[in-house]
Amino acid sequence: LGFSEIMSGEMLGPMGQPKYGEYAQDIHRSGQFLLDVINDILDMSKIEAGRIELELEDLSLPALVDDVMRIIGPRAHEGGIALSTNIKVEQTFAADRRALKQVMINLLANAVKFTPDGGHVQVKARQTRHDVVIEIKDNGIGIPEEDLGKIGRPFEQVENQFTKSKGGSGLGLAISKSLIDLHHGKLQIESAVGVGTTVRVVLPRQVFATRPRLKAA
Ligand SMILES: Nc1ncnc2c1ncn2[C@@H]1O[C@H](COP(=O)(O)OP(=O)(O)OP(=O)(O)O)[C@@H](O)[C@H]1O
Ligand SMILES: [Mg+2]
């Protein structure tokens, strides 16, 4: 990955042939794609083997959402999708930063991937007495009712033009769901074909006061 980046950036001098630059970029894109797939498979295996332990810390949601937006922003821009946020969670809460960031990235990547050009993706968050509630809402292609039950299981995808053209292995939601389960939270999906999808993450604010030791079952 590093060498192909150096080459396509012509950091040590020109390559001469423009085609070489294109090839170096292809190598980089494909390498990154493979690395993402491998990391997803490793994460899923670790979760299933019960080898993921959360590292809880006091998290500020607005800061975490800002981080995630910086990663997803360019992808949304490329796809002609407007991103907006409305985060009304001021108090910190206990969660694993890396895990929650991964969940947010997976869910936002889906919202962007399954929403056609000109669409809109919104991240909303609020806190209730017991929970932090995060919603990721898109006005994309939606999920047929008969498929809602199966997605979220490893490797389950709904066959459509986007799963075909944009790739992916059907692990993002399964990993997200497991990471949320480890927080004793819930993942809910509401969707209508042609209207859009809302994915809701409900994380308890207090559960950890009485359950300090966490390990996947
Ligand atoms: N926001 C959404 N709108 C429409 N369909 C969705 C949305 N999110 C998930 N899906 C459906 O659920 C399936 C599973 O999602 P998941 O994130 O696990 O897999 P993926 O995005 O296809 O691949 P990966 O995340 O591994 O790159 C998707 O293939 C898609 O069919
Ligand atoms: Mg995905």
C-alpha cells in the first residue's frame, strides 16, 4: 500500500508513462479493499470467539461524530450525497471509543452506499433518562420487508444494483450488531423500499456501573 502510494504520487520522480500511475492507483485501491475485508473477517472471528473485550471510557459523542464525518464526508461528497448532523448528547457516557467509531462508520458507509446520487443522510442523537439514542437516516433504496430479518447476520446481503456494483461482503452490520450487543445496547432497523432506511442504535448510559467485567459470551 505504501509503495503504490509513493509511486502514484511520483514522490521519488516521474514515472514517465501515465498508465503506470493509473496502475499504481489500482494497486492501492485493491490493496486497501482487501485489507478492509481481511480486517472485517478478523473482527468477526474475534467477536465469535469471544475474544473482544471492550475498553470503556467516558465518551463525548459530538467529538466522535466529528471524527466519523471526516472519514465518511469525502465518500458522501463523491456520491453526491448531503450529510447532516444533529447531536443533542452533551453528557459523556461510558463506551468503547474504537468500537463505537467502527459502528458509526459501518452504518454511515451503508447509508451512503445504498443512497443514490442527490440523496440525503442524516445523523441524529439524543439522550433519554436511561439511553443514548443515535439514528442514521437515509432516503435511499430501502430494504424489502422480507429481507429485514436476515440482514445483520454475517454475509447476508440484499441483492441489488448497489451490492453488485459497490462491493462489500455483508459483514458491516453483523460486526456493528455484535459490538452494540457487547455494550448491552440494541440495533433497530426501519426501512421502506424506495423511501429510505433508519438505523437506530440504543446504548444504555448506566449499565456499566453494575457490570464492570465484560466479555463476549
Ligand atoms: N442503509 C441501507 N439501505 C439499504 N440497504 C441496506 C442499508 N444498510 C444495509 N443494507 C442492506 O443490508 C446488507 C448488509 O449490510 P452490511 O453492512 O452488513 O453489508 P455490505 O455493506 O453489503 O458489505 P460490508 O459492510 O461488509 O462492506 C447490505 O448488503 C444491504 O443489502
Ligand atoms: Mg456495509
